[in-house]
Amino acid sequence: NLSFIMPTENQIKDAVKAIKKQLENPNIDNEKNVGIKEGYTKAVEILGSPNLIWIYGQVSELKTEQGRAIAILAIDFLNGKCSHKHLCKIPIQ
């Protein structure tokens, strides 16, 4: 198993910036990217939230499996179980 260190505030800010850049990609609105957009939108909310327990409960409300998976990656990132690369580099088609 890989182990990562919990991110610093600056690393969290960098992740939010990278995700917002992904959300600005014109292809994010393609139908095949609906899950990525949903997940990244929730990931930005998760990374900015002081209450992970409340946010974690909202993940199940996401409509797509891919969106839920990305949201869980954001939680894993905050807990030091996922790298910035895995969270922020999901390819947009």
C-alpha cells in the first residue's frame, strides 16, 4: 500500500486551483464528462469544508458513480490517502 502525508493548507489550495482549472476546460460540459464535472464540483466543496462528516454524507447524493468516486478521492486526499496527482489529473475527454 502506498502511504501519503496529509496535505498542508497550501497543498489543499493548490489542489482546489488545479480542480477549478479542470472545471474551466471547455470539454467538461460534454455529456461523457458529466461525472467528472459533478465530482470535481463536489471536490471543491469538500476541500473547502471544515466539516468532513457532513460533506461525507452528501457524497451518496451525487447522481453518478464517477462523481461519487471523485468526491471520495477528495476526502482521501484530505486524509493523506490519495495524492494530488490522482485527484487533480482525471482526464477530460
